[in-house]
Amino acid sequence: MIGTVVQVALLVGAFVAACLWAEWPERMAALVFLATHALDRYYHWAIEGRVTYTHVDLGHLTIDIFMLAGLLAIALKADRQWTLWAAGAQVVALLSHPVRQITGGVAQLAYAVMIQAPGWLQVVLIFVGIAFAARRNRRRQAQRSAPRWRRSPATAPGRWPSG
């Protein structure tokens, strides 16, 4: 329970940071993460919190499919590498459900870790994405504020061989 509260707090912070310093992929990813957490809370409320890791949980399977669809949509449209890593982590979480169904002998702890660990990796990835987006935006601002007479490094003498 404490881990969920910390994760939601971090994701709210990520959304605020994305709104301040990043662009649409980071904002949308933070919204997808927050929406899936809201769906998860609603699901736990609807089933009165009874979640066991003894069998495949169809509610969590549905939520994981929703999250993978959202992350894949962002990853395919955005020019960000971290979105592909986040979608890949979600694939691991999604594949934990059929692994549990097929093997049956997978320990409850292993099943729980396969479901929950990718979420923490995704929180780290979104903060990395926000940091890179903020750095990219600072560079763009610095280039726009440079005097027009200043040459860019790409057109500096000696940069390209004359031929």
C-alpha cells in the first residue's frame, strides 16, 4: 500500500514536471500511468480489495493491456527512445499473466514481482525522459537566443572537407 502511494505521488510529480519542462510524449505517458493507477484503484474498490496472486487476475490483465496500448501509441508517434523501453517493460508485465496461467507452478512472489517491478522501472524511465526533454528544450532556447552572426558548429570552417 505504501509503495502504491509513493508511486502515485511520483507520477503526479512526473506529470507536473512534464507540464513544466517537457513535451507531449512525457505528458501523455504520465497521463497513461496515472489513468492506469486510477483504473487499478477503482478495480480494487470494486472487488473490495481481494487480490490474490494464486491465479491470473483478469482485471489486472485488462489494465495491463490498456497501458500497453497507450504506451505503444505514444512510442510509435514520439521520437523518444525511453517510450520504447517503457512499452517493453509493460510487455514483461503483460506476459506475466499467460506465464502464470501456463505454468501454474510459478511462485506467487515471482508472479507479483513480474507484475509490479516493470511499473517502478517505468517511473524511472519517465523521469529520465523528462530530464532529457528539459535538456533538449534548454538547448533549443540557447540556440534561439544566440546572435544571428554566430556560426553554428555544423557550418564552422574545417567541419566539412572541401571537395
